[in-house]
Amino acid sequence: MSKIKCEAGTCNRVLVKRLAAGAALLIGLLSAPLGAQQISACSSTASDADGDGWGWENNRSCRIEVATIQSPVTTGGICKGSNADPDGDGWGWENNNSCRVAAGITETLGASKKQAAADILAGGYPVCKSAFSDQDGDGFGWENDQSCRVGAVSAEKVIIIPQQSTSARQDPQFPACASQLSDTDGDGYGWENGASCVVITSKSTAPAPSANTNLGAAPPPVAAATAGQLNGHPVCITDSSDTGNTGFGYENNRTCVIANSLTATPDNPLLNQRSCIPWLEIGYGNYRLQNNTWNDGAVYSDNWSQCIELQGSAGNYVAKWDYNWLGRHQGDEYAVKSYPQVYYGRKTRYNVSGSVAETGLPVNINNMPQFMVDYDYAETGIVERNVALESFFHTSCDAEEYNKQFEMMIWVGVPSIRTPGVQLTSVSLSGEEWDVYTNPTLGWAYVAFVAKKPSNKGTLDWNAFVNWSRYEGPAYGVPAMGGNTCMGAIEIGSETFWGSGTFTLNRFQVRH
């Protein structure tokens, strides 16, 4: 069955269906031999909403023939929300597919679920899964496209499962979801592979570290690194989650305690501790190694992995990561899944590698010192990925996720297939040749310089790329950077589309 969309006003779907059916019948009578009318039989009586013996399926009219009718339950998935059916005919449209509104299964918007959540939580707001989504410290965050309240109440308490029997939840038309990430509204149902599915509630999710990031739902492939116990609490692996210097952090879904000589700090990083906790950071000097899994929801299962480790010695640290983002067709092949990285400067108030005096960042682009960046890396694996350095530019030098407005990337390692977007021109900068791209589909301005001759080591004149983007880029179609923005950090990492491998960052130094 097809929904009729209108640019303005409303459409009489039944009238359109009858006109289409009449036109199809007339064409069949004129073009086909007598007795061979080319009208297909409907697969379901549900497509005949007005009972006139004609339906509309697969964008064409069909006849109702009892002998060929299948159960209407099998003609489409079950709608998750009743707002998908604006005309009340029992059929909706979700995720680019028709779906059927089913009593007791489809969520009825309004008093039911929303009021139940309001009864549980003061003020009617769901509890934030992570305090990091509260960027301005006002007690409210933003997660899953809605406001949430930062508090001590467990986030699981706001998940309201529709009332139904156990047998209904095990019905074959509702297979188990491969990932909780497909249940974006927390109602116990997801949407995967073009059909509704039931979330297996025994799985746990790790808290997101900041607003607008996906949850790291995959369990680590090996036991997460631990630093032991102290006074009944697990010892924190690093001090990066103790943003308030309280002596306590939060790692691997639990509170941990900061312990001298056991917890890694920028001045005393503990080496050779491989950790697979999403978003965990290891600080060393004025740099931070981050297990960034920002788009893990683009994988169709929780069988991926990504781990980080710091090796080497004082003054000669080596950041490493290994990952498995599965096969090309086991996720959205056009989407980057993650960006494990080392950064220098400030990404957000919670992600700062050193003071402004130590790093020179954030800095207003009108007052930038000269930044030179040295890099040297090695990698293994069969993988579609880039190796990229980048900076975000913000409307304020109090850099946060919500005030970033321009992204500049430099791809020194180039994928075999994927590109950053639309190529605009080619330029010569910092002694090398680069193809310049932009990507209009992003929610912020973007430019990427892709090396014509990729190299795993080199030195980049960072200011040359910034100045070209700012002053010359707009003439070629690069979005305007703005004249009073601030550069927050300089980062290096690998963006993976699919595949598995290892990455060793032998050298990353920012000089200014």
C-alpha cells in the first residue's frame, strides 16, 4: 500500500486509488486480449481500505481475490509509533516502509508512555545516560534528540516497555534486535534490516561521554584493563573521567577511585595497559589518547571492537590502537564508524590535554602563533580507512561540541574507495599537492585536503592550511570559516569505514 504525500493541503487517498484503478483497468481492457486483463491480484485485503474490491500495492492497483490473499499481518512491519498513521486508516509509514498499526503493540503517543515517564521522573524529563551531555552545567543535557535531566536516578527506569504477553514478544514477526542502538526511543523495540525487532534487555550499554555521540554498546573482546581495588572500589585506569578533581572517576559503567601510582595521569602514564572501554582517555604530557567510537551505531551488530594502549617511555611515548569494524556489508559501508585519536588542545571542557599556556590552544584565528605538526605512523590490516589530522573551529574559545562551526581535515592516508565528499580544486601547500573537498551534507562547514601522494610521515605547516581555507577557499566553494572563530585542538587519528587492523603512532608533535 502506498501513502500519498501532498506539498500543501490534504489528499483523498481513496479517490486517488480509485482513479488509478480505473485508469489501469481501462488500459488493460484496451491493450489486452479479451479475458486477459493485466491486473495483478492483491496480496492482502488490508490494501483495500474502502472495501470496493480494489487495492493499491507496490505502486499499482490490484484486485482482491480471496484465493490468493495472505494474512494481512505479513504484509508489513508493525509501526513503532501511532503518529506514523496520520489519517487513521491502520497503516503508517516508518523508515521508508509501510507498517501496520497493531493494538497493544504500537505505541500510542500522548498519555501512555510520556505520562509514565513523567510519573517516574521529576519534571517529566528522562534521566540522562551520561552527565557529559550537560555541557553548560545547568542540570539538563541533550541525548537522543531530546532534553534529559542529570541526576542519580538510573537511566533504565525511564524505559517503558509496551504491555504485552511474553508470547507476543517472542512472536516470529518480532526477531531479536542485533543491537540496542536501533531502539532510539527506549521503548523496547528497534528497527533493523527493514523490520521491527525486540530489544534483548539483558545487554548493557556504556555511557556516552558527550552530547551527540552514540553509545558504546559493544563489550570489549577481552577483559578491560583494571588497576586493582582500593577500599572496596575499583581503581581508575586513568584520571581523565575525574573532571572535577574529586578523587573519583567513572569507567566501564561503574564508579572508580583515583589512586597514586595505580591510576594513570598525564605526569605518570601507566604503560602497556590495553583498554577497550569506549571513550576512555590516557593522558601523557600535553597529549591525550582517546578511544573515540563516535559512530558505532552504524554497525549492524555489537561484535565490533576497538582498544587503545600507551607504550614507550617518558619523552618517547607511542600511542597504539587496534580495531575490528567487521565487513563491508556488516554496517553502513558509506559511514565512518570511529576516530581513535591523539589530540592536543581542547575539544570540550571535559576533553583538555593541557592549559592554554602549555598548548597555545584554544586560540582565536586572528592571533594564531605558527603551528608546525610532525607525524609518523605505521599500520597493518585489511581495512577501508583514512589517516587524518584535523581541527575544529568554534564560535567561542570555550570550545564545545555545540559551538563548533567549521571542520578542517588533512588526509595523509587515503582510502582505496571512499572520498570526503565533493572535490572542488587542487592546491599546493606545505610542500605537497592536495585535492580539496567539501561535504554539503554535514551540519557544519567542512573542508578536507587529500594527499595526492599519501605519506606515513611528514611535517605540516598548519597555518598554511588554515589560511588557505579562510582566505582562498570560499572562491572555490569552501564554506566561510568566519572572521572571529577559535581553533580548539589539533588531532590525528584514523577514520574506519570497515575492516580490521592496528595503528601505531610513533610520533605526533605540535610545535608553536
